[in-house]
Amino acid sequence: MPVPWFLLSLALGRSPVVLSLERLVGPQDATHCSPGLSCRLWDSDILCLPGDIVPAPGPVLAPTHLQTELVLRCQKETDCDLCLRVAVHLAVHGHWEEPEDEEKFGGAADSGVEEPRNASLQAQVVLSFQAYPTARCVLLEVQVPAALVQFGQSVPRYEKELNHTQQLPALPWLNVSADGDNVHLVLNVSEEQHFGLSLYWNQVQGPPKPRWHKNLTGPQIITLNHTDLVPCLCIQVWPLEPDSVRTNICPFREDPRAHQNLWQAARLQLLTLQSWLLDAPCSLPAEAALCWRAPGGDPCQPLVPPLSWENVTVDVLEFPLLKGHPNLCVQVNSSEKLQLQECLWADSLGPLKDDVLLLETRGPQDNRSLCALEPSGCTSLPSKASTRAARLGEYLLQDLQSGQCLQLWDDDLGALWACPMDKYIHKRWALVWLACLLFAAALSLILLLKKDHAKAAARGRAALLLYSADDSGFERLVGALASALCQLPLRVAVDLWSRRELSAQGPVAWFHAQRRQTLQEGGVVVLLFSPGAVALCSEWLQDGVSGPGAHGPHDAFRASLSCVLPDFLQGRAPGSYVGACFDRLLHPDAVPALFRTVPVFTLPSQLPDFLGALQQPRAPRSGRLQERAEQVSRALQPALDSYFHPPGTPAPGRGVGPGAGPGAGDGT
């Protein structure tokens, strides 16, 4: 491999002349130099020759010969570098003359103003190494005692540049060929030639990464698997001789298979909460951004804006996050194509959550706007749209104000918040229907395997009392009825007596467990209708879903409708369900027609029939039924009087709802 060198002298032309040198310190650009020589010194300074050639007031040193030699420079016995030693031969030309005008030559002619026999001859030469795309040079200062100068000698014409080329040993042929999925490295050298072969990953930053090395002899064909090809895979080959040149080629930079392999090998690695690494064999000029991935298989939605795309290679990138979240993922795009996507925080924070991401945008004068990120876009809050986030917008804003949402990012332009949706999840009607069919199938199997009915009858029939908690007074009335029924051979279950279990399990789970146990034991479910219960039933029948209303967190009636309705729609309710309402609070005709497929009794006027329906289906009618009805009526009457005639108010007291009977409010 040829290495060109040339030497520049400051003594140019037929008569002695001088060139002024200008050294620009620091990271200057060569374009600041005037036309002429400019090159960069090894210490990164720029050397310029901006002035004109001027006559010298005395003799000058001129280059006459240039020699080069390859040598090893060793810091230690095993730590050596191959260097080029340069020998420059200089000759003295010209003689001392008195300058006509000292200022004419500037500072470069100061060496000639002293007495000739006491002065020394000084010169500066530039040794320049040319290597594409830059040139490096060395500035040499030479001083010759005046005694060595021969006076009166004429100055012959000499060349401006001295060129020399140093030839280094090199291998002539290295060829790359393809054979199907494999790649062949063909080294066409003589049989006696010993050479070294190395494969490495060339790195934009840092030293190359060695992959494979071997010393070989003679012509060789090396086979590479196509899965090992990446764009930065390079080949280095050199003769096993002193001072040999190492030939490097990188033939796979434009190979589509190499680029495909590179992305398949690339991995995203989380370093800290805010920083992650794109790990790949080669640099990957690409763009990266955070995205939000919701459960359900929807595409990950880029958070751009408010965040921005970041340029990334094989390096560490940081995002200004305050907290991590399993739904946050990193997308890496190259050439407008998604190449990588990984949810880096899911490994440490668990699976995806059913959270809603709120985007807060901040404008001038403290203006704020919020929207909820959904598959269809970002829904402004509050909104009248039909999306899930719009229906729950009021509750999401309340959670945000009460601090129940997790802040993920914040700056002057906006913020990101993750708000949990667990307590707002309502299954769609199709999913509810499927779940109830599964429960019905399981119930049928359990009913086939239940124990004999005699043991259950001895303990009393189980009764599950369901009601809508319209107000505290109505809850006290329900409690009195449940207590009175417990005096009979009935095992009554009501949510008023199971608040701790209800809070721990949730209304839906608690009701499903109670309903399954009651029906498995041959019990009966009592639906106690009130104006609030009728309204909830109508809402379910119209919309197919029960939206959050103004009911307390322990209202099991609302939760129970998801499995009560399929029993009525499929005709399984008769024999397992009984309806009831209070005489002066609701007329039976106000109960939706679907629920009137089972008996609906008014209390306390129809207490005997109501208690008869609560008995075992095949149990004989007891002669004590009227006596028990009177016992329940006496226990219930104080609660009825307190509800319809509160202390301090004139009779009839509180009014009744739209479905009240004709006697409502007349005190009868």
C-alpha cells in the first residue's frame, strides 16, 4: 500500500526568499487561510502560509533530499507501533546581505539583521502526510551556526516540493462471492503465502469488536452463514511478514440480508428508570419514541406529541420520566418503518394494566386541557362522546384531583397521568351473557350433585334478599324484614349483615357466591322492589349495562342484575325467585313485566302467601302459616310506621314514587 510524503521548504524560487507562517490555535477551519498551503498539525492547530513570497536578506536552508524507513516504536516489549522514520537533507543557499528596509520583511527576516559571523541561520520546514480525507503535518524548526554558512555561494534553482512514496507489503486479491444463502471469502494468493484473516464489527464510536481470527496458508475459501452478516461486518487480511499492510474491506454495508439480520439482533435494554440502551452489533441510525399500549391487542400509540422523536444509534437514550408504567413501551423506527417495540418496564412492574392515560396540555395564561388516550384518538374531558373514557370522564377527573392517578411525565408544556380503571370496569352484555351461561352450566352440574334435600330442609330453606339501597330509612326497613324472617325456619342472607365480606370481595363477586350457594341448596332469591330498584331494572333493560349511579359502594342489587336477568330471560326464574314490595311504597304493576313472570307479593297485606312461597317447593302447607304471618307483621310494623311516618312530621309522612298504589298518601 503506497504512503505518499512530501516536504515543503521555506526557501523557494531562483533567489533567496522567505514565506511567513501563521499558526491558528484551536479548532479553526483551513478556509480562514489565504490561498496557499494549509494543513492541520498533530495538536489540531491549523498551519497557514497566508502571505506572499518575499526576498530573504541572507542565506536560507533548502531541502535537497528525503528518505523514509519503516521502524517499530515499542513502549514495552509487546507494545509496539509501526512508524515511518523520515530523514530530511537540507543545504545552505545564498549569502549575507544588508537589507534595504528592515520592516519590509517582517518578523521572518529577523535572523539576518545580526552580524553575519555571530548570527545563526534559522528556518522552518513543514513535513506533510497526505491521507484521505485529511492532511496532517509537522512543523520543524532548524538552526545552523553561522560558521557553517559559505558566503558568496550562488543559489541554484530547486524544487518547491520533494515527493517520496514508501511501498509496504500487501495482499493483492480478496474477493467476496455469494452461493445461495452462504457467502464465500475467496483469497487468491500463492500456496506459500502465509497470511492472517480477521472478522470484526466496525464501530462508529470506540474500537472495533473482534469476531474471529485465524492464521492461514495459501489460497483459501472461507464460508460465512448468511445469518452472520451485518452491515458493519468487515474483513481484515494481511501477510504474515514484517511491516505488512492490513487490507480492510466492509462488503455488506448495502446488503439487504445484513440489514435484516441487524434489526433481528437488536435489543432494547432498560438501564434505569429514565434511560435505556439500543444494543446491536452495528450503529442503527433511527428514531425512538415512547408509546402507550393498552390491554386488548390494540396498537401501541406513540406519545408524540407531547413527547418528541429522539435520534438514536447504538447508544444510551434518556426520556424525562418521573415514574415507570408497564403500559409504557419504546418504539424504534427506521426509514419510516417500525423496527422494534418493547415494553421495557413490564418485566419489573408486571403485566399490562387497564389504566387510562390522560394527556394534559398547558397553554398561556395557565390554560389547561385534558384528554384521555383511546384507540380512536384522544378524547377531550369532559365529553359527551360515546367512548368509555367519555362516559367515565367525571370520575377520571375526580381521581386526578384526588391524587389517585400516577404522574409519569411533567414539563412546562404538559403532563402525562395514568389513572386506574379497575373499579369502573363493566362487562359488555355479550361477555356477561357468556359468563352467566358458564355459571348456569356449573350450577346445573352442582345441582345434580347436591346432597339430599332432607338435611337442607332440617336447617331451614336459604333465602337471599336483594334490594336497592334507596336511602337509610329503606335500609332499616329491609333489616327489620330480614330479622323477622329469621324467626322462621329460614336462613336469610342480606348484604346489610355481610359488609366486611362485601368490601373485601366486591359486590359482584359477593352476590355470585351467595346466589350460587342459595340455589345449590334449593333456596330462593327474593327481589325486594322499590322505586330505585325499578329504575335500575329499566336502565338495564334499555341499555344492556348498568352505568354508575348515585348508589353506595355496597349496593349488591345493581351488581346482581348481570346474572339475575339471564335467569328471567331464559325462563329459569320460576321456582327460584320471588318478588315483593311494600304496600304504600310501590304498586306491583310498576314492576317491569319481565320480573312479573314470578310471583310478586305486597307486604304486609300478602304476608301469608309470601311466606308460603318461601317454603320448600314440595313442603306441605303448614297450619301455622297464618300465625307466622302475624308474627312477622308485628315485628315489621314499627319499622313501617317509622318509615312512612317519621317523628315530627304529620301523617302520611313521606310521599311515594311514580309507581305507588292508589292508596298512597291517604294513611290507609
